[in-house]
Amino acid sequence: MSVKILYLYPDFMSLYGDNGNVRILERRLEDQDLTVEITKKTITDDLSFEGFDFVYMGSGFESNRNLAAAHMNKFKDGFVKAVDDGVPMLFTGNSYDILGKGITASDGTFIEGLGIFGYTFKEQLEKRYTGDVILEDPETKERYVGFVNRAGTPDNEDGLICDVIKVIGSVPAKKDMARKNNLLGISLIGPVLLKNPKIAEGIVETICKRAGAEYKKISYPRSERSHEKTLKALLEAQA
């Protein structure tokens, strides 16, 4: 059985090695005895979300993200339908900004978002907000760890579900992560799925169930240790 991954803007939106998330997911799906087909699309391509089992977008320069947002809006109806249909998706870093109502750029220009969530972002170019963070889902108490590097902060937190419970650095946001059906947006950058195996596990299980494949519970000790070690170090570090 095969599954299809749609990788959006790998040339524009993979600034911090975010393509590692696609490789991690590919490996986990192959461990489920699935054949993985990866389709890459960029701003010169038409977008269709039909027939895909997973959609991914990573992080990039703000100018690149704005180009991606403008391009995505041309295909907004198809994207919204895929979200409503429960297609698993992951948007990491500043790509998840475009899932909200929009972004106010540093020059005052408003970049239209896809409107899946109600939050908005406001950017400035005087400094970047960086740091290691711990996020906690108030309902499940699940914790997520990683690094944030961005020029903007949410000025409307509508739709953001996780509390930022620890910051080692200058990140001022109090809320992070958005979820609708099987769409997940999170501002962590890089190979997020390595340090947060619960997210990877949930995505793989959902893909398997939707594809009609039997899901096998598989342990990934290195990833699990990486999460535990990072969480422990951040909890013990002085903010």
C-alpha cells in the first residue's frame, strides 16, 4: 500500500533543516510497510490537495513566507476542503502564521492568511525573538520542546491552544500551536518530529487509519530519549 506526501515549497520554506520532518515521517511510514511517494510543489506550480495523505510546509525567511501565503491563497478553497476532510497536515516555524487571518508586516502591509484560525501576527525587523521553549497542552498535559526563531508575535491568540510554560531566550509569546481536525501548526523550527515523537506518532497513526492500513506501535528510543533529555534540560535551566 502506498501513501502520498505533498511537500510545499521545499525550495522556499526549509530554512532550518525542516525537510528533516519529511524524512522522519517517510521512515516511520516505511516502518509501517507503506510505500511513500513525495510530491514537491513551489510557487510556480498549481496546487491540488486531492489524493494526498499528508501535507507539510516548513519555515523560511519572512519574504519567502509572504510569497508562499500569496500563492496558497490562490488555491484556498481546495486547501480548506482538505482541512475539513481531515487530511493530516503539519505546518512548522513561521509557515503556521499563514493559517490564521493574516500577518501585518513591518511596513504595515497586511498579508492575507488562509483563515483556518482566528489569530493574527504582527512583525517588526528591529530584533528577532529566539529561544528554546516548552509548550504544554492544557487538556492532555502533553509537552512539546524545540527552538523558536521569528520576527513576529501573535497579536491575536484566537485558536492557539498550548501554553508556553518555559522560555530560555527572548520569545515573548504566551500561546502557541493550533489544531483543527488533523491539521497542526506549531512555531517550532527544524526537525520538530525528532524531538517530539508523540507528534510524529499521532500523524503516522492517523495516516494509517485513513489509508485503511493496520497501524503498528513502534518504539523509537533515540527520538524518545532526545525529547526526554531536552525537556529535562529546559526544565532545570534558568530562564
